[in-house]
Amino acid sequence: MFLINLTKSLPAVAWAALAVTLSAQSGGPAVLQIKADQVAAQVSPLLYGLMTEEINFSYEGGLYAELVRNRTFMEDAKEPVHWKLVQENGGAGSMALDPSRRFNTAIPTSLKLTISKASGNQRVGIANEGFWGIPVRPNTRYRASFYAEAAPQFKGPLTIALVSDDGVTVQASARVGRITETWQRYEVFLTTTDAPVSAANHLLISASKPGTVWLSMVSLFPPTFANRPNGNRQDIMQLLADMKPAFLRFPGGNYLEGNTIATRFNWRNTIGDISRRPGHMNDAWRYWSTDGMGLLEFLEWCEDLNMQPVLGIYAGYSLNRQGEQRVAPGADLEPYVRDALDEIEYVTGLATTPWGQLRARDGHPAPFPLTYVEIGNEDQFDRVGGGTYDARFTQFYDGIKARYPRLQFIATTNVTTRVPDVIDEHYYRNSEDLMASTAHMYDTRPRTGPKVFVGEWATRVGSPTPNMSGALGDAAWMTGMERNSDLVIMSSYAPLLVNVNPGGMQWKTDLIGYDTLTSYGSPAYYAQKMFSLYHGDLVLPIAAQGVPTRLWQPPTPSGRKGPDGAPPATPPQAPAPQQVPTLFFNATLDSKTHAIFLKIVNRESTPQPVRIEIGGVSALDPKGQSIMLSASSPDETNSITDPTKIVPVVTSIAIPGTAFTHTFPPYSITVLQMKGR
Ligand code: AHR
């Protein structure tokens, strides 16, 4: 008979201690004694989620499927960057930004195309280079659109075409007849036939008759995930869907805060018709954002992948770290609290509320579910004059709680005047050993305070995406989060996405890489997918003996600089070397199916035999399953040219009884799935 003591009631602090007991190395193989009839903790259903922001061309030239770069000519005030004038067969003309001919109040400029000479086969036009090219695939239907207004003598037609960069092949084209003298939207479909897959293409809008025409909001979308208009790239969405994430933390990160208050993520400018969104300079990560990926698009992304939104609220602190980039708590901050209340109403309000009505106008009458709001981002950096986060948090908390009593509040650092429901902690580690050395840190954390959201974390080894060493550090760390999931209720790796084209990356070591045509998951991506897909709802206690370790020299801290950046007065001392485990593990049980998931991370360069003893079950199903990710060296990795070098391998395994020895290969992450009887 399979018995689980679900009603066990322990003082909170004892739970994690029960979850893992480590004894010193014995010389023989490690022994893990798992008690399948006891419960050390519950696994939070929200443990594995996603964190996202506009970094590394995550949306622009990434997930957001728009293929035209600088579609409203707002990216640069002087030049129509990413556009070129095309003059074919002796045709002549010019192009220039024309702020005197504004498109609308949000987009106070346009592009003026003057065709001075064109007849017969002569053509003049503008070409957009896309984001590192424009992807062309066979038998594919692209939605092309633009706004135009013509000078009286110019009547068109305009031709819009996908053309190979060598100018040889027109991949698809369409004609737009009469262009009116006031701004109008024109939409056509460009359908390729047997075009080979390629990225070296541009979008060309051209004419063969003289005249002047102004253009704005030139857009090109390939088929999108779930066919959403203004939607997302299919391949990247599929990689994310495959992780089965429980939530999405958005819109940042530094991107939420901006370097200045004016360049924060201002949600109001990100909703409604995309042709009326001004966009903004993403100065935190130094490139333009169209805000095509706006508040509603984040929410629809959640809807498409069945994720809960975790809404980051701008909390009056921007990154310049100067006094003037903070909003003082009190009267100055009140408009920002009201702004947050409007934002929450846009997300959750019925279509009869003022902001809910706007959301309905934008195409989504049904309110979105919302449980968690996060007030700010990394506000521990607000230190000048002792910092203002406590007071800012309190003001947001009180203002929002009064209207939305059921919302849960996430603080980004410790606060004393109110009790947040959750604290967001961030851990970026520059080596596998460093990450692994902290993997047990939550085992002894008292359970008396708020719950923890590890909202950003990563073993930063490998670039642009983590290698196997990164994945091993991550997996060691994840065994600790999962084991302590009564405390760590949510987690999300960061950054999530990187465009691997030259100049695409601002932050090295990102979970998923892509270029214009394809995308891939890093070994760390697959490690996370394994953790997210294969776990139960209850943590089982494990007593372990003989866990192997290796000697590791922790890095010397950089030390506090003196005034004006002078080197520290006393040079920092190297910490003492320490032993770090090379074997990490945890076990969970699915209380409905009785599946046991034993996760083992072997960081050693040699195979590790491990004696596994499962108590509290009378027998185990003789057939089990192993899901294993391994590499021949810690440096091995996946890349855009070798995307699936390291992927999990699923095999059936024989489970000889409730006690057996299994050998785990070098540099491996394994889930053994067994079933108790
Ligand atoms: O993930 C990259 C950055 O790291 C985030 O924007 C910020 O929150 C953290 O400092």
C-alpha cells in the first residue's frame, strides 16, 4: 500500500531541514534514501515561469513578429535609419524625414519620397533592411501595409515587394493603385511561391512615375503564433510553450524603469492602434522600441501560453541613480499610483469600467486574471540619502490594496513599513561552482517572512547562450529552489532571449538564441524544460551519504572603491577555498499519479554510481523512465549553427526494486521517473 503522510504538520522552519540531510563523504558511491511516504514541502504550482523585457532585441527583431525596422521613422530624428533610397535603371529621386508633414499626433514626422525622374523601366523607391535581413520562406503569406498620402500630381501606383538583397529575385510583390491626398492605410498580401529560405532580403516600396509621396507605419508581418494580428514569431513562441511556463513577469527589468522617468515603460503609450503608438528610446538597453509589444500584447502572450501575468508596476525610480530620476514619495508619487490603478483596471476591469472599456476597444473585452503585482525593479539600488523604496512601496501598496484587496504584492527588496506577500530576489553568478555553492541556501532560510520569487537568476557561463557548465550550475540551483518550493514559490531565469546577430546582444548568457530565420534552446533551456515538465506536487525528504565534493576557490570580492573611484584602501582578501558538492539532487512526488521524480545533477567529469533507496513504498513499477541531458565537456553548447547538439534523451529503464544503483554519466542532468505501488 502506498501511503503518503499528507497531514504531517511540522514547524515551518523544520520543513527544509527534513527535505535533505547531507552526511560527509564515505568513500563509496553516494547513497540517497528517499522517504516516499513523507512530505517535506509542497511544490508551488507557479515555480517555473518566464521573465521578459526588451533586451538583446527580444521583441524588436525577436519575438514580436514585425519585420520592418524603423517602421514609423521615429528611431532617429535626423535620418531614416535602416532605410535606403533605391534608384533603378536611371530613375532619380530623394528621400528625407519630413517633420512638417506629421503622420499623426503620436508620430510627428513622416518619410518624404520625391521621384524626380522615372519612366519606362525606371523605378525609384525606399528599401527597408529589416532586422538583420527579412526572412523569406516558400509558400508563405506576408501581410504588408503602409500609410501614405500623395502630392496632388502623384497618383501611384506604388509597388511593394520582397526583393533579394542582390536585386536579382523579386520574392513576392503587389501593386497599390491610387494613392489619395490624405493619409490612408493600404494593405496587401505578399505570397511567395518556391522561394528558397533566406534572410538576405529587403522590403521595397517603389514607383515608376514622378511625384511626391509621404509614408509612415510601413509594416510587414509573416504568419504569427495563433494567427494573432500584430502577433509573435512562431518558432520562438513554440520554444517557450514547450517549457510550459506558469507565469510571465513583464515588462522588466531595467526596461520597466528606463534610465530616466521619461524613458520608462509608459504603458499608456503602448496600447491601442499600433499606428498611434509613439514608441520610445529603450535607453536601458540602448535601442529603439516601437512599443508594438505593448501591455495588451504581453497579456495576450500570457493567454496564448496559459501563463499568469506578473505585472511589473513602474514605482518612481529610474536607473540614472541621480536624485532627479526618483519621484519623491508623497504628493509627487500620487500620479504614478493613480497610473498603476488605471493600468490594473485596463488588465482586470470589466468592459464597463473606463479602462476595461478601452481594453475592449483594443479587441479584448474579457478581463485578464491577475494575482501578482510587482512594485518596481531592483529597488535596492535606490540608496541615495538612505533610499526611498520603503516609502514608495508603502504608497503603492496602500493605494492599490484599497481598491484591489485580493492582489498579492511583490517587493523588490526588503521593506519594513508594510509586509509584502513576496520578495523578488535576483542571483546572477559568473561560474558554475559559484552557483552550485549557493544551491542549498534556502534549506536553512527561516520560513517566517514573505515568500520568495527568484525573479532573475542565471549561471552566466557561455555566450551568447549558456553552455553545459551553465546548465549544470542552473540545474544544481534548481534542485534547491524546487526542494524549498514552500518558500520559493516562483522563479524565472533572465534574460530569456537574445538575437545572436552581430550587435544583437547587450547581456551575455541568455536562455534562447535566434537569428532572422531560426531559433534554438541552450543546454540551460533544456535543463529548465526538464525541471518544469517533470516534477510532482510534494517534496520528498532525502537523507544522503557520501555526496562527492570538489575544492573551489571563491572569487576575491572587488571591494568598495574609495572616493572618486580610487582603489579600495585595504585590498580585499581572497576567501578561503571551500568544498562544493558535485552531486545535487531532489525528489518530488505526484500525489495523484504516484509518480516519483528523482533529479540528479552530476557535475563530475567521471560517471557517478548512486545507490538509490526508496522507502515508504511496498514496491516500484519495474518500468521507469530516464530523461537525461549530458555533454562530453562543460564547454559544449548549442548554437544557431548546431542548435540541438545537447538535448534531453528519454529512455525506458528497468527499476529492479526499491533499492538499486544507477550510474549517472559525466556532466549530466537526469530525471528518473518511477512509480510507487
Ligand atoms: O536581466 C538583465 C538585467 O539584470 C535586468 O534588466 C535587471 O533587472 C537586472 O539587473
